Amino acid sequence: MKLLKNSPSGAVFNPWHHRDPAHDAAPGAPAVRREQLASYLGERQKATVILLAEALGYQGGHFSGIAMTSERLLLGHLRHKGLGPEMVLAAKPRRTSREDVKPDGFTEPTATIVWGAMAALGVDPRDVILWNAFPWHPYKPDKGLLSNRTPCDNEVMLGQPVLRALMAYASRAQILAVGQKSAALLAAMGITAPALRHPANGGAGQFREQFGRIMKNRRG
């Protein structure tokens, strides 16, 4: 998606067009992340759900290039949890982080919870697109790229053009708002969407219950 190139300035990392010089394994890491996102979306044009969370995190999309998806999942190191890379991509994924930083790749709790919920419910993972209201990775300037910060309200609103393009691409999909930031963005766009508790900070159980109820109701 060309719109992703236009990331805002400031403490924002664009994984598809910026290189993380301290932690990327090679100069071509952004290209790998672009390819993986393109493949991920290409396999999901007929998806019927967009699960919209807050922002990319350093343990997830920063290195995988895919929202709420960790490298550890892509590398096959979460099979003990019933999660495998084939759920994400048909082709063999590639890591972009340096192996000496995290030998098994970074793992993101939210990503594991979301993918685990889909697996437990028997949801076809290609029927769901994972995305973020603020599609880039906001980090804390004093902490560096291996940190997360909450995007401010003005930043979140900058995600509108990208989200509209995604909605046009997956035109059959219903949006589910995960957390307050995504709900605020959708409200600003005049879109009514079911609201789910964000899995972070003790919200995993409530998220699973709400997501499960919505998905079961959709099946009729």
C-alpha cells in the first residue's frame, strides 16, 4: 500500500520504508517486510473482518511487517501454542531482526492472544485482516526503537487514508474496534463498529469472550 510510505515525522518507525540500523539483520529488511505485508493482504482480499487495534509494536509488526503478528510466530516457534506460520502466509516467511538480538524472534503478547483466539474459535485466519488505527510504530524517543508509546489523538487521525484504502480493498469486511484509539478513529470517520476490549493490560479474557461472541453470531 503506497499510502504507508507517508508516515509522520517524529518518534515513528516505518517498518516498510525505514531500516532499524541497530536491530535489522540486513539493509534489505524493509523490502522483506513490504513483501510479507503484500503477501498477507493479497491472501485476504475476500476477508469479512478487519480487526482494528491501536498501533504497531516493536515486538510485532516492527520486524514482521504485519499488524499483531510476531516474528516468533512467523518463524514457527509458537507451534507449542497451536500457532504456525502457515496461518499467516502461504510462502515461507523471513525474519528481519538480527538473530543475536532474539534467537527465536521477538514475540508480542497481543499477537499471540489474537492469533490464539482465532485458532481456538476455528476462524479461518484468511477471513480476518489484522490492522491498526495508527498503522506505523510509535516509540519513546528516550527509550529507542525497542519501545512502544501510545500514539496521540492527532497521530491516530493520520491513519484515516490508509484505513479507507484497506476498506476499499477488502470491501466485504466488517470492522471491529479493538481498544479506545481505534474506536475513536472510526467514530471520527463516521463508522459504527462493535467495540472490543484490548487484550493488553489484563484484557485478554474479555477480548476472547467478546471476539468469540461476535464471530459466532456472524456464523448465524
